Amino acid sequence: MINLGKHVLVNGRTESPEILQDPSFIQSLMTESTFKDHGITALNFIWHDFGDGFGFTGIVLLAESHWSIHTWPEYCAFTMDLYTCGATNPAIMAIKILEEIGCKEYDLKIIERGF
């Protein structure tokens, strides 16, 4: 198989639904320097807040591909994916984000991309 990258998919739950209502906390984790520390180049950040009591969607366009998060605070749940091409291991960054969120319950899958 020709390895074109890794795609990490996460389904998670947290005991802190307020984190999932306010994109500013996740935005503070997902800075340009955070990606750079992992050898990833952030090109653009897009966030949409669905309003008071609801969740948000965040997408970061990467030179290496993308990172996204979708939240449902009413279920204390979120989904996240991080896809990078090349030698970068996005699972390391995904686990760091899970720790920062205080996520104790999650399912993480790594998909090797290529042919």
C-alpha cells in the first residue's frame, strides 16, 4: 500500500457540556502554534456557533488536509476528525485534545489512507 496519510476519527463524551457550547475554549487549543508544534501547518480557521445552549462546528484547513469538530452539548457529545498526509501522526494530537477537553469516554479510530 502506498501510504497517503492517516485519518483519525473520534466519537467522544465529556462531563463538561459547557465546553461543547462555547467554541472559544476549543479555539484556544487549536492555535496556529499548536498545529506547528506537531509539524502541521494551519492555513485557515472557520467556526460556526449555533447559539445559546447549542453546539458549534469548527474546521481548520491544513496544508496537510483538515481538522474538524462538531459538538452536541445536550448529549455531552462531540465528533472530531483529523486527517494528515505524510509522516505526521494525527493520533498524538487527537489524544492531547481529548486530555485538554477532559474526555474520559471516547472511541478513536485510525484509518490508513492510500492505495
